[in-house]
Amino acid sequence: MGKVVRYGLLCGLLGAFSVPVSAFCVFNDTGQTVYFQVGDHGIQYRKKAGPESMSCCDWRQENCNWTRTAWGKLSVRVYPKPPNGVPELCGTRVRADGMLRLKDFGPSGTCDWVVER
């Protein structure tokens, strides 16, 4: 197999397992299903994230990024079940093109976040 073909296959495989560079992503590293909500300026973007999974949204989508810029700061909140009048567990801020990892959360409303970008 030629070098060009091998390089093309390698790039394709790497692309299949990568995180979108134009999106903010929230990784759920906890052992529980949680619900993430971005809610700024009337936007109510909600996503369910199972244990050890991630949710992403392209920063160019108005339904999840009111700033319409990649470097805009968004508020992210975590809920134990769908956020319909349920008190949030905790929250933080993330860049619209950033990556956020939820390592753990406790019943007292504290979360262990890692901002990766």
C-alpha cells in the first residue's frame, strides 16, 4: 500500500474518533446519568449525558450559543434529572468552543469540574 493511501486511512481513522473542534463539549465522567443545560439570554439548550459519555454543540448554533462567537462564555448547569423545575446540582462557565469535564458531583451541590479548553 502506498504512503499516500496509508496516510489517508490514518487521517480518516483519527477524524472518526476526534472531538469536533468547532463545538463546546461536556464530558460526563461520573457513573450516573446527568442533564446539562446551557441557559443564557433566553436560550435553553438541554442534553442528557449517560455515564462516561459526552454531549457537544457547535458554537455556531444559536440554540446553544447566544454569543455567536467561539470565545464567548456560556453558563453550564448540571441536573440529576430533566431540568423542569428541578434545582440544579451545580454550574460553571465554558468557552463556546471549549471542553468541560464533570468528574464528580455531590448532593451538597458541589461539582468537580475540569476545564480542558
